[in-house]
Amino acid sequence: MHDPQALREPEPVRDPVHPPIRPPRPPVRPPIRQRSWGEIRWRQFRNAPRPVVRAVLSSLVVAIALGIAYLAYDVALRRGATLPGGDLRVLFVALDVVVVLATGSIVTYLVVPQPTGSGDRAVRTAWSAALGLFAAVPVCYLVLVVAVQVIEPLLT
């Protein structure tokens, strides 16, 4: 008959000076919390790429400057000023829109390169300008609406 104690492996000798090294435990991570739609959009807003912010802000600055000029022109005409050329508000609004859209397209073309992937060279195409054009449309519209519908009634 064989002895079951003889089949066991001998226990390792314990060294009191150098205790055995235990493998590190994997970190315990809490479960990932699902974010709401608003939290996701707020995080995207806070972490917007700088070139895109610059491009939109350039359209906004030009739209605000031209909106203030239009507001001054409109208020002057409403108060009875006789200006050379007569009442050119429609032309002024049309030029406002064209200048804001052109500025948005050009600045975006110059400031926002397309993703390069693995290359080092910044690529700019007509799509960069189109991005600026499409971003400038709501900016121009909103500035004109605020100028004409909100600020102008306060001044007249």
C-alpha cells in the first residue's frame, strides 16, 4: 500500500527574511456609468477642437460687428435720418449675409485642416471651406434675429 502523504509535494521552505512575492491583484474598477444625452453633449461642448472653435468664433465676431452696424443704420433711418442712397436695408442685410458666409468659409479653410491619418502634412480642400460655410449660416441668422427682434425694440 502506498502512503498518500508521500505523494504530496514537499512544502517550500519559508524564509523569514525574504517573504514570498505575491503577484499583484488586478485593480477593481467600478462599473461604467452610462451618461445621459445632455452630459455627452456638454462634454463635447467643453472639449471642442480649438481650430473649430476659432472658425466659429471668427464667423460670430464678423456677424456681431455687421449686426451692430446694421442696427445703427436701421435705428438712424427709423429716427428720420436722410442718408445718401435712401433706404438700403435690404442690400445691407444681403451684404451682411454674404460677408459673414465668405469670412466663415475662408477662415475655416485656413484654420481647420482635415484629419491627416498617419501623414504629417495638413490637407485643406473645398470640404474645409464648406464646413465653414455651413457653420456660418446659423451664426449669421441668429445674430440678425437677435439684433432686429430683441435689441432694436429696446432702442426704438
